[in-house]
Amino acid sequence: MGGLSTAKALVTGAVLLGSAAPVVARAEPVLLISIDGLRPGDVLEADKRGLKIPNLRRFLKEGAFTTGVVGNLPTVTYPSHTTLITGVAPARHGIVSNTTFDPRQINYGGWYWYAQDITAPTLWDAAQQGGLTTGNVHWPVSVGVKTLNWNMPQIWRSGHADDRKLIRALATDGLYDALEHDCGSYADGIDEGVDADETRAKFAIRLIETHKPDFLTVYLAALDHEEHLHGPGSAEANGVLERLDAAVGKLVAAELEQRPDATIALVSDHGFASTDTEINLSRAFIDAGLIKLGADGKVASWDAMPWPSGGSIAVVLARPDDLALKGMVGALLEKLSADPQARIARVADQPAIGRMGGNPQASYYVDLKPGALAGNFSADGPLTKPSRYKGMHGYFPALPEMRSTFMIMGKGVARARNLGEIDMRAIAPTLARQMGVQLPLAEVATLKLGD
Ligand SMILES: [Zn+2]
């Protein structure tokens, strides 16, 4: 509690300065739980969909909720989770895709695991600067966060047993061993099954019991995994969601036992659309001579490269200021848009990408039609083939199926308040206000949760 009173004393002035309207500075602990891929309708229409999720439904009665959260470009996990804790779009926070740009395909499919790539202040930063203590279990882009007191970061490589040594080495000194001592073996970073999520929830509960962090982030992956494999709303996805609901119930109970005044927020990062077809844009780029392959079949040189993000694809030019190249790629994308096989819904230019908060490195951004998804780079694959995934996200944020979830309960939050549809960037500054700290860069206004 010492941390909280310090924070209150320090930040009240800052909060008042940042807003014209009178603002009551709060200083409540916050538990932020993310269920990857949770569609708002699964909670709002749980009975109709045959879902038994009492712990998620509790937020509708005891707190405030949205009918949908509109995200930024692209609507995929790492960019969205970074928006959720910075309050700014990918163009500003730097996590513009799940995977880092790798035109020569040499990085073994590496993701944006490292917090050093985040170029905006996070809620972890704001909380710790406000004198609060911070914790994390498995939140995306959390390797090397300097403002976490207790960090179990998300990373994986191959799924080999050595991956555990990597997490242990990157976690806060001694934390991995201490939690394993009390809870048994931790989950592999690559494991997105529901058993692994239950293990991570158990570790988060132990972290709450032993350290009572003022701000804790917890990330659960299994619903998204099941929606990709079997489709959104499938029996498999619904079964997993019911188990995650139970895990959320335990997390909330543990938090309220240790921190009865806590605010608890439940979020997701994107919705989901059903899919049947995979599109490999690199086929068209190779055929047009924009990507040249060596004798070994690997990329030897490139002028333009597709950078897939699920249902959409950024197109990066080797020389973005080369107008002839830009025109050539634009003409190719126009030709592909006219080909029903390519399943292109829209091609955005740079001003349109900017309006969606998307990747500033992209000269074009291709939105696929729902049902189609972008395959990874393939030197010899066809333009189109049946997809092994039954569900995908990553489409342009205007697509209604991409809406994500935000629900919140705690002191000062009205009961059963419907906040309607909100902008994802409103969530972080709202949580900052609950903690009595402020995010200097927030791009949109905070939400009105109470009276
Ligand atoms: Zn996700």
C-alpha cells in the first residue's frame, strides 16, 4: 500500500494538468487479463451460443462493458497488445506486426518479442514511475521490460526443452525458480494449449499471493489457438473458453482476496473470421521479377516484399522513394485486385495506412476478403491454396468481425454500464487513471466509467 499512497501524492497534479475537466485521481491496484481472440459476442450472447462462462458474465452485471472495441492496423496479437498498454497505434508504438521484417527469411520466423522495440511509454512504465509495483505473466512484447518488478516474459524458439532455460534467464532474477518451487513446472512458451494457460494462471495467482503487485498483466493464449485450428465458435473453441472462464474466476478471486480495492479489466486483442483459403502474394511478386531467387531457391534480392499479418499484408519497397518502382508495384496490386482468385478486398495507400495507425514502412497495405488469409513466404507455392487454418484475424479494423472485448469492474466503476463501441486506444489511459498515474502520449480520451 506504501507504493499506492506515494503514487497518489505524486500524480494528482499531473492528472489535473492533463485534462480540462475536473478529474478525481484514483489509486487503485489494477489486474489486466487478456484472453487472446475473445469476441465480444461470446460474452454478450453467451446463453444464445451455449457458453457457460459465469466469471466473464460477472463483468456485465458488476462492471462496465463495451459492445465492441475497434482496433488499429493490423488487428493481430502483438500490435494490439502493445496498443492496449500504451494507448497509441502501432505507427506510434513501433510494434507494427507479429513478426519482424525479414525479407531474406533468415530469422527463423522470429516475432517482436523484445520490449526494446516499443517506442512509446507503457502502463508498466507509467505505474512504476508513479511509485507502483508491477508484474507480468506472458504478456506479448515483454522480454526485457525494465519497469517490471516481477516479469515472466513471453518468448519461444523451437519448442525444444532449452526454451525453458531461455524464459528462466529472461525472467526477473529468481522469480522463475521461486514460482516453480511453489507451483510445479512452468509452461513452454510455444505451448498455446489450455493446460499451459491454466499453468500460467496458477503462476500469476502465486505472484499475486507472494508480491501483491499494484499493476499485473496476465495473458491467456488458448482461445485464439483453438479458433485458428477449428474456427471461431467451434465446439473446440467454446470448450476452451469455458476452461479459461474458470481460470479467470480464480485469478479474480485471488486478486480480490489480496487487494479488495482492485480494479479488474478483461480485454482481448481482436476478433475472428472463418477462413478456407490461403493467399501467397510472394508468388505474384516473384513472377513479376520484384523478388529474385537464387539457385538454392532462397531470396537473392528484392525490390518489393509482402509482409503478411494474418488477413492483411503490408507491402514494403526496397526503395520507398523510387516512384517508378512504386508505380510498378501499384499496377501489380491493381491487376491482382481484379483477379477473383487473389481474394483482395482493398489496397490501402500510405495516407490510408496512416489513418488506420498502421506500419509506416509499408508503401501499400492489402486487405484480403474474409475467408482468405495470407500465407507465409513461399518460393514455390501457388498464389492460392486451401487453408489449414479455419479462422484468422488481421483484416482492416473496419471489419465488424475484428471487434475485440473490454470489460472492467472495481471501485468507481458503474454497475451494468454499456459503454457502446470504443477505440482500443482509450483502454490504457483509462487504466492509468484508475491507478492514479498518467500516460503522456494517449491518443484518445479516457472512458467515463463512473458517475
Ligand atoms: Zn491475438
